[in-house]
Amino acid sequence: MEKTLIGSLSTERSLALSNLSKKAYRSFSLILLVAISSSVLFASLILTSSLKSGITGLRSRLGADLMIVPEGYEAGAENVLISGEPNFFYMDKSVLDSVRNIKGVEKATGQFYLTSLSESCCDFPVQIIGFDKKSDFIVQNWSKKRYYQDSSGEFLLSGNNVSLTQEKIRFFGEEHRVSARLSKSGTGMDNTVFCDLESLQKIFEAASKKGFAFISDGDTSNKVSTVLVRISDDALVDTVALRIKKEIEGVQVISGEKFLKNFSEKISSFLVFFYAISVFVLVTTIISLALVFSVTINERLREFSILRVIGAKRSQLRKILFIEAAYLGGTGSLAGIALTSLIVIPFNVLISEKISLPFAMSSAGEILIFAVAAFLICTASSLLASVNGAVKLSKVEPYGGMK
């Protein structure tokens, strides 16, 4: 009967930690390897979830069955929706009246994009969009709270990412009070300021007097940038779009559903890349750890043989190895999660702007779930990588590695 001198878990844990501390460089390298894997996996989970939420937000923000823009400006309109990139294009406002008279159109409203030529117009890049309060069936539905008319007569709604100071925004050398902030969507609309056409005209005239130059002459009475259409329940989107193309010259008709479908397919291809990178890094980490554990077992035969001589069972040797793997995996996982959290969460708005894709940051609850998942997967991977080494330990005999 074998006499056991190391029978407690605390002793096994102490031996595992002692070995890790003695091989500090090797331990640090393995922790770094796991941290990279954990970081990539955690970031991938957050980014994919945020992009999917962004698509959902884009769907809710589109709010129209059809979007009509001047011919050749389809890409520009999409950039405004997706990334909020300031853009401009105009067509005669008679297009709006013509659209309203087309069979199958239930509602139609126009929007006017105001873009300045002056680099010093604003404290930040912002797209200003004017809309008709009476006919609008989209923008005013996004408000998070009840809005009010400013005493000056201005009516402004700010996107969720627009910086405000005491409910005020500054551009064109003046401060303007914001009536309400729009709910977050993860789209370019979060970087946009909306105002009714009367307020837009006042802002344009005041800015022009101060010397700010504009692409447009600010003629909101006779020009429009886009026409948004909601079709009647008994009409078909493609049929109404075809009628508009036939009856109105010089316009491009964008189908909301087709646009979302095409965009979702592009996003899906983008997400596959994230998944592939995560799997590749995780598999590389498992293989690397397995090789390291296997090699170190050969180096530590003398150590394990001595432990066998003083009464350690094979199961206890395996337990020591698993404890080491758990510490390496757990520490590395936490480090990777912390690193990603410090980068992705504080700078999610910047990330959204740089990738130019709909990006609605995951909720705190989702992020916590992703963090736990990344921790468990990477820690489990470390334990899995140590299995081969544990099998080798099962063959260690007393005096077997001693010379």
C-alpha cells in the first residue's frame, strides 16, 4: 500500500504555483498566448453581436418601403444611413408631389441634407437633415422622450452619439437647443442632427450671414434630397418602384427590403471572417499549449519521480498538472477579456465610425455573458491541452526519471 505524503488540495496547489513561479518566463509566455486567444474570441463575440444589432437598428431606422434619390446618388444615400457620413444631393421638390400621386403610395415625405463647405462649421463631423414635421412618418418616431419647441422657434432632434452640453449643440458659430435625443440605433443616424425645415432655413440663413459657405443655396421650399415612401397594404413594392421609375425621370428608387437583404449578406461575409479568426487562434492556442505541456513533462520527469518516491499517487501528479493549466488558462483568459474591454467598450463609437458599418454596442448583460463564455472556453481549452501531458504522467514510476 502506497504511503501518501501530499494528500491535500492546498499542497497540490502550492506545488503547481511553485512550478509556475520558478518558470516565470515560460508561464508568462503561455498566459500571453491564452490572453491573445481570449481577447480575440471576446472581441469577436462583441463585434458580431453589435453588427447584428446594427442591422436591426438600420431596419428600424429605414422606416420606409422606398427611398428616392437623384439618379447616381444611391451610394451617397446609403453612406448617410449606414455611417452618417455628411453628404449632399438635391432634386426638384416637384418629385415629392409627383410621387404622392402615384398609385400604391400611401405616404411620402421629403428630407433636405445641409452640408457646409467650411471646415470650421462644427465642433465635430455632423450631417444635418431637415424634415417636414407634418408629413414625416419616420424621424419623430425615434425620439426617446417627449419633445418641445424651443422658445426661438427651433425644433432639433439629435442622434444618440451627438455630443450635447446642457441639451445644447454648437455649430455654425451658434448654440442651438435640442428638443429631444433620438434612441440609439447603431447606424449613421446616431451621428445626425435632424430639424424641421423651418429651423433648417433659419440655421442656414444665420450661418450664411456669418460667412459659412454651403453646397446648396438652402432653398428648402423648392428642393429636396430624398423622398421616403410608404406603400399601401394592397400594393407591391416592386410594382410601385417600377411606376415611379417610369413616371419620374432622373431619379433612383431604392427598395428598403432589397437594400437590407443585400447589406445583411455583406455583413454575414464579414462575420464569417471574425469567426474564422477566432477558431484559428483558439486551435493554435490549444496545439501550442499541448506541445508545451508535453515537452515540459519530459523535462520534469525527475521532479515527478521524486514526488512518486515520497508517496504521491499518479492521480495527484495529474491533478498538479491540471491545476497549472487552470491557472494559466484562467489568468490568460481574464487578461485577454480585460484588454478587450479596455479597447472595445470605451471606443465603440470610434470603431463604428472606422468600420463604416451599422454598429449598436452590445448591452452590459450581453457583454457579461460573452466574457463568461470566453473565459470558460479558453480555460477549458487550456485544460484540454494538458490532457496529453496527464496521460504521460500516468506512466511515471518511482525512480523512473531519476539517475
